[in-house]
Amino acid sequence: MSAKPFVFDTDVLIIGGGFSGSWAALTARQHVENVLIVDKGPRDWGGLGGMSGGDMIVKQPEFAAKDLVEELVYYYDGLCEQDVLEEILNQSYERFKDYEKMGHEFARDDSGRLMSIPQRGLELMRYYFYHPYGKGGAHTTQILNAELQRLNVQRIGRIEITDLVKDGDAVSGAVGFHAQSGTPCLFRAKAVILAAHNGGWKGSYLLNTCAGEGAALAYGAGASLRNMERAQAVRVGRADRDAPLRRALPQRRRRGFHAPLFPEARSQGRPALQRARHGL
């Protein structure tokens, strides 16, 4: 006998309970009453971010986002989604201030100046690290969960979402199952935010444990995939089912580990970088 499905109704359904899903929920809660997060892991575990150091790459006010993006273009020998990365960087300082207001402590020197570590040998791409160093992922999860609880955002763990539900061209919910009991689950929502999978400029190690079903859900629903240039995923499921996704997310092979096409630009500074970008 089939188990009776669980049915949930909400204003906004957020699939993925990591840091991005938590921030999506906090933003949605500013506009609607009922927000629900579902995640395949334990409730409030924090996703992959919960296992991080809690550090943050931030465009501080004294820098221009276009200069940071320029470094990434050099780093990758080109970058398609430059407008997406620039927007993320432009918003990063506001999130940084939000974290500090919540009690997340970033390291400062004796004069009170923020301490940072340059990334991949670049000048402006820096991360600002949590104090004490290496312990911030758990603390970030803790303060985000406290804010979700304060705003009465509902969270359910152990839910594996298998498909998005569409009403015409609009996504109106999702279906899945409880990972421990196997009970089917139906979620009906006025809006759905997919905050699973990962994307960004540091694909060399941030994506190595990402199963990829978030991108598969979006692709199956007909969504346009952006900021996926460096995306990788652990292969799961049947080869015949995953083949369309593999074709949709081609992998770019590079020489060595992010080896620049113009290595002289690294040693000669920004003028050489400008010449290299224009083929001079």
C-alpha cells in the first residue's frame, strides 16, 4: 500500500537550506508571511557552508567591482558571466555588514583594520576571515538559523526534491520524498526559489561534493542556467537521464591549474594585463 503523501502549502518555497537558501528566505520574509525551506540534509545543518571556515570574499568600499572582475578575467583567461560576478561583488559588502550586525566576528589587527588574505595570487580578490580562524562556518550557520527562527521561517530537513511542478510556464511547486521514511511529499507555492547546487569563480574545490541535482531540476524545468561556467558535479543517477545535463554544462579543459594564457601579465602587473587582454 502506498504511503499517503505529505502536502505543504506556502507563499515561497526555497529548495536548499545552505547559506544562499537562508539569505533567500530572509529576503522573502520581508515581503510575504509564509516561507518554507526544504533541504535533503538534516534540518538547519547549513549546507556546505556550515563546513566552511566562515570567511567571506568582499568588495570593500574602497575598491571598484570592475577591477575585481578584471582580475578574474585574467585568472581564467576569459570569463563569460562578468555581469553576474560584478553584481555579486557589488552586493557583497551589504551582506558583510549584515553578518557583523548578527554577531559574526571578522578578524582585525590591533589598529582595528580588517585582516584579509589575497586569493590565488590576485591583488584585490581577498577574503576576510573569521576570528577565531577556521571556526566560522558553524557560527555563520548558527546566526542565520537564529534569524530564520526569529522571523518564523519554517524549515524541514531530510527532503529530497526530485522534480519541480509547473503550471504552464510558471513553476508552482515541487515534489519529492522524505529521505528516511520514503513518504512522498508535495509542495505547493506561489513562488519557488532554487538555492541548491553551486556556482561561482572558485570551482576548483567548492563544487567537489555537489551532487548536481539543483542544476538538473532547473534544467528540467526549462530555466536558463547562468554563472555555470566553472560548474562541476558529482555524477549520480542513470547515465541516460543525466546525458542532457552533461550536454548542457560542458566542461572547459585548461592547461594545468588555471594556467594563464599570458603568464607575463602576472609578473609585470596591470599594464601587461591590459596588453594581454587585447592581444598586444
